[in-house]
Amino acid sequence: MRKYSRLVLKLLAGFTILAVLICTACTGIGYIQYRAYIQKQYNDTAYQVAEMFRGYFKEGEMERYIRLASRYKEGEIPGEALEREMASGRYLELQQQMDRLRGYMGANDIYLAQIDVQELYDFYLEQLEKGMPADISNWNPMTYIMDSYVEPYRFGDMGGMNPEYIEEAVALARSGGRSDSYFISRSAYGYNTSAILPIVLDGETAAVIGVEIPMSTLQKALGDYVSHSILSMMVVTVLCLSFYVHILYRSVIAPINLIAKEAAGFVEEENQISEELAGIHTGDEIQTLSESLLKMEIDINRYIDNLTRVTAEKERIGAELNVATQIQADMLPRIFPAFPGKEEFDIFATMNPAKEVGGDFYDFFLTDEDHLALVVADVSGKGIPAALFMVISKTLIKNQAQMGGSPREILEAVNDQLCENNEAEMFVTVWLGILQISTGKLTAVNAGHEYPVLKKAGKPYEMLDDPHGFVMGVMPGMQYQEYELSLQKGDGIYVYSDGAPDAVNPQEEQFERDRLLAALNKDPDAAPSQLLKQVKDEIDLFVGEADQFDDITMLCMKYCKS
């Protein structure tokens, strides 16, 4: 007990008397300032709560809700649309987060409401001319989106505004920012300070986040201060301060000043460890503090050294990933038209990786003057391991194809090669087709890949239920089945990876093959480059703000020879 009580005794001996005298004097002098300070703190808290609630929304999410409310108010959409939105998992999640925030921060109410600024401003000008009416309960300028009150407004409900809020709300709405002042009111919600945070959309205030914080502190007995005794005790306070400052300076203030000085010097002198801290021997908590500060300085220097090394390593890895991304992109044919001298066909392909590097790949190349090889493949996994296996697979397929042989022979040989020393147990799905340019005969093999899509001249794209073999890289000695297609002028084939039909939207719905066919058939006679763009646009529109979790690779070839 004696070991830890010396500093406490020193402080209590002086500050017990000083606290009584100084607090008595300061309370009387600072009564008004203290009241204003508390009011501002509560109002700042209200705006902090409003900003925290705004932070719960994903990018574009709040704007979508605001536009829904505005369209509903204008009669463009029915109430059933809002009912569906309120029943969605994301809306309920936001409502729960709002309720938890209200409870945690002790707020009376938090709400998000669409507001017609021009309507509000016109109403305010009208009242300046006529005088504010006593009852404006039937005037409802706000369309509620979300409300956390005990009996909350529902999405689409109309709500009014307290008269004392109108002038402040007009100023906030027209400025589009937070007010420099704060306001307090007594209403049905109690004695509160209010925050009205404008939400700016398309350069104009489109909605507000409102927060009501109870002013419970100001309901305390600030008037209990005895002001008439302050003047009589000020002289005593000055004398006592002089005496105890002398005592405290030698035993407390001087050592603390030294600690503060050395702490500031540690920052200014770029983490130079102080030797003077070791010279403080007060035998109490101040000495403990100086020793802790000295240890902290040493630990900070060690931490900075470690952080510097970790940061450098992260930068190195990031740079290497950028190089890997560029290398992978350079391995895929990206110059179109690919064969300017070949007018018998038109070809285009794209690959959009889900990460910095991907496992999908495509390829097309001439094995001789009359044969064009087409490849689309998807390696298991993602990231760097998939990218490395992709490089191996692509290289082996191309090398084997250029040596000659049918698609079946090519994949069987490559499969055996991939199975060798494949301790990671990775695999790849492959669709390989070889087109005889002069005749339009396409010989193909499908090793566990997605079904291709075939278009005959004058007809829409249709799924081709081709024979499927097993994936490559797992079992040596696999045998694959070939099939043939006879292409005529205007026929086309579209091959893709599973990232296209498996793409999901925020509601976790998949794009699926039916939507893929519909996207292809929006303009089935379009050139391959335009066709792939229209499919990717449809996927992006469907996915929306959801993250891409898989590589999306597409290849389209149209036969043009008569």
C-alpha cells in the first residue's frame, strides 16, 4: 500500500483544498460557458451518430433508397415496391444496425428521410409573410426511408417537421452542409438537441439524416451553485494556490515537466531515446511513469524498424504481382484483328480476372495455313497458383497442337504431362477445337468444360450439348471423345468459362445460361467483338455492386467463307 500511495497522498494533500476553492470559483464564473459547452458536445454527438449511420450504407445504396422514396412520392412506383424493399435482407440489416446505434448512443430517434428542398423553402418564405401557424401537423414535407423510433415510420410514410426546425432545416438544405450553430427543442420527443445532416445527390440536397439526442445533463441542478460565496473565497484560493504550487512544483510538477519535455523531444528528434528519464528517482508513481515512458520509447523504435521491413516487403510483393499481371496479360492474344490476311473467319476473345492474376485463359493460333486452333480453359483455384498452372497448361496445349494431331490426341498427351508431379492436385477444364478453314469442318473435344454455344446462319444462338470428358491433370491415361461440326457462312461458335453463367448479383442470384443465351441473342448477327461486349455489359448490369468472385473468359468465332 505504501509503495503506490505516495503520489496519491501528495496530490490529495494539496488538491483537496484547491479543488473546493477553485471549483467553487470556476463554476460560478464558467456557468454560462459550461452550459454552452454541454449543449455543443451533445449536438456534436448527434452529428457523429448521423455520420456513423451514413457510413453503414454501401456505395450507391443510400442514393438508391432516396430515389425510390422520391419516385414513390411522385406516384411513379406503387407501395408494393417499397414493401418488397423493406422485406429485403439488406434493408432489415440496416434497420437493425440503426436500432443498435440508437440504443448504444442513447439517442431518442434516428431517421433517414427524403425531403423536397424547394417545397420546404417555399413553405418557409410563405410563413415569413404570414407568420408561422400554431399547428402545421398536416404539412408533411418528408418521405421517410428508415426510422428507429419506438413506433417507427415505415418506408414511404409522410412526416412533418417541428416549427422551430424549419428555419434551420432550410439553411442546412440550401447549403448542403452541417450548420455552424446548434439548436435545442422541447417537443413530444422530450428535451433534445437535434442534428439534421443533409445528403447531397446530383448537387442538391435530396434527403436528411436526423438524430435526436436527449439533453439529460442540462436537466441537472446547474443552479445549485452558490454564486454569492465565490467572491469571498477567491482571496483564499489565491493564497492556497501560491502555497501548494510551491510544494507540488518540487515533488510533482518538475518531474512531470521533465517527462513531458523528454516525450516531446522523442518526437522532434526523430525517436531519439532520452537518457534523462533514467535520472528521475521520486520513489512513487512518477518514477514508474518515467520508466514506462523510457520502455515505450525503446519499444516504439523496435516497432518502427519492424514496420519499415514489413512495409518494404508488402511493396515488393505488390510490385511483383503487377509484373505477374502484365506477364499473364501478354501471354494471351490481344491484337485484333488477329489474322489480317485471313478473311475466312472473324475471331475475338477477352479475359477478365477476379484477382490480380487469374486461372482462366484462351488461345487461338494457326497450326498450318488451313487449320485454326481455338482454346478456352479454366484452371481450378484462383490467384498465383492458378496462374502458374495456367501458364503450364497453355504452353503444353499450344506446343502439342503445333506438333500435329487431332484435338483428342492433343488433350490426351497434355493430360498425361499435367498429371506428372502434380502434387498440388490442380486441374484444368479445356475446350479445344480445330477448324479446317477451307471446308468449315470444326473438330472439337470438351474436357470437363462449359457447354459451347452454336449459331447457325439466320438462327439464334443455342446451347450445344456436346460430349464431355473428364478434367485434365488428375488421372493419366484418360481418353477423350471428339465430335465434328460443319460450319457454313454466317455460322458462329461462342465458348466461355463458368465465371459468366455463375456471376451473382447482390441478392446472390446467378446469371445462369438462360440469361447468357438472351444476351447473345439480343443481336446474334453482331461481329464477335461487339457480341462479347454486349454479353459483358449484360453481366455487369446484372451483377451491379456485387464483387466478381471468378474469372470471366469468352471467345467467339464467326465463319465467313462461302
